[in-house]
Amino acid sequence: MPSSEKTKSFAEYRSYYFELRTKNGLTEANMIFSPSEKHSGEFSLRFSVLSPKAIIYQTFEILSKLNASIPIKVYDTEISNHIYRQLRKDGLLTQNFEGIENTDKEKEINQRCYVPIDVAVFSANELSIHKRQLVLNNDKGEIIESGSDTIDFIEKKGQLDHFIYWVKKEL
């Protein structure tokens, strides 16, 4: 496909962002529609790792309401990220996370990422996912934006070294 046709087709995609800001925190939602889609089959929700733990309840309230309206399945990308990083650390994947494509192991990991819409199950943090535990242990939290605002906040609080340690540990 010529470059101009690719650009044209990408330009026809539609993307919508929503934010729910409350005293509990900021939950962000994103939906992307292909040119032929009238209804989105997928969307993503996220919140800052610095959020107070009340954000978890807010997010699960959103998921529960959506599920009551239209049955949904929740795919927890942090489970996938956690498992793939561990497999890479164990030498079972390359630095680019390659090595199990189109295998039963990949299917097993993907199935494990579908989680019940149950805040207690999420909060149990069975895999000891570090980012999740940071939020679960954060009674006060900070309601901040993502991206550079998060990095600026971490730096101002003198937590940049801790953050860099966490990134190195995860990678």
C-alpha cells in the first residue's frame, strides 16, 4: 500500500478519551475505532500508580456498571507485563519478549489475564505485582496526571531514584 493510502486510512481511525476525576482519583478511559467500526469492541482504563487506593474501588465501580449494561471481559495488562518480564528475567524470552509466540504458553498467559470484575480478587494481588501493591498500600495517594506530570511529581518529592530502581527492577 502506498504511503499516502496508509496515512489516509490511519487518519480515518477515531479515538476518544474520557476522564473521571473525583476525590478518589483520576480514572482515564480510551477507545479507538477503526474506519469501519460503529461500536468499539475494546477500550482501556487506567489510573496513576501514585493514586490513592480508593481509585481501585472507583475503577471497579465503572467496570461493574459497564458490565451490568453490556457484558464485558476485563483483560489485565499488568498481569501480562508481569509474567512476560519474569519470563525474560528467567531467560525464557529474548530482550524483545520473543520466544513463545503462537504457543500454548502464550495462550495460557493470555487466558490468565482475563480477570473477574471483583475488587477483592484484584486487591488480593496473587502475583505480587509491584505497581498494584504500590496503589493498594497508598492510603493518601496523589491525584495527578500521567506522563511528564507524574515524572515531575516524583522528582519534586525526591522519589526519582526509587522510581528508577523500580523501572530497572521491572525491566
